[in-house]
Amino acid sequence: FEHQIPLERIEERPRIQIALAEDCGDLFQLPVVAVENALQSDGRFEVIRTTEAYSAGLVTAIRRPFGMLIEHRMPLLDAEAACRSLRAFSELSNSKVVVMLREGQHQNGIVQRLKSAGANRVVSAPFDDKLVEDIIAELTNT
């Protein structure tokens, strides 16, 4: 007796898309890989990883991810402008955005400017397991 459960439909279910935009620098590589691995192992998430600004913009415009993890000082990517752009589109206005800063980048009110531009959370190095868990929780909070 063969079961009648359409298994092909289970694999077709839409997954929540999360975009990770960072340039593979030493500082952010480990926490981004930890976030990526955790999300992929969960099974509910599709991780879209970009390493430069142009592809990050394309991914955002075409895929409309539920959440984004953005490196603040990624070459050619202004995280503040990216946050404002995300919030300007109604389809992306509810996307979760976490911006990563390097240690010592808190000068000139950057955290407040990023939050005012639309970042849900701004995190900075050093990154530990608890902070990685917090990033995942923020990106996946439905």
C-alpha cells in the first residue's frame, strides 16, 4: 500500500528569504557564516549571500527578502542609504534589517542615523555566540 501524501508539494513550499551582504572580510566572515549556517539548517529559510553592492541591490529589488544583514562599510554600499531605500518601497517596508559595524565605528552618531534610516538593529564587533543568536532572532522575527 502506497501512501497518498504529495511529497513534491512539501519541497515546493515557499521559504523565507534572508539576504546577507558582506564583502567576505576577516572580521565579519565568521559571524555571517554562523548566521548563514543556522538559517540554512533550520529549513524554513533561503539564504541569499552577496559580496558586493550591485548584487545586494539586485537581490533586494528582485527577491524582496524578509530580512537583511548588511555590513556597514561594504565597498560601494552605503548602509544608511540602503536602509532608506528599503523603507521607501512598500513591499520592503517591513523587512528586518540588521547592520554590522566594526569595533570603534560608533562615532558621529552612526547608530542613531542607521536606526533613523530604517535599521531594526545595529550590532558591532566583537561578535560572540549570543550576539549571533540575537541577529538570527531579529532577522527571523515574524
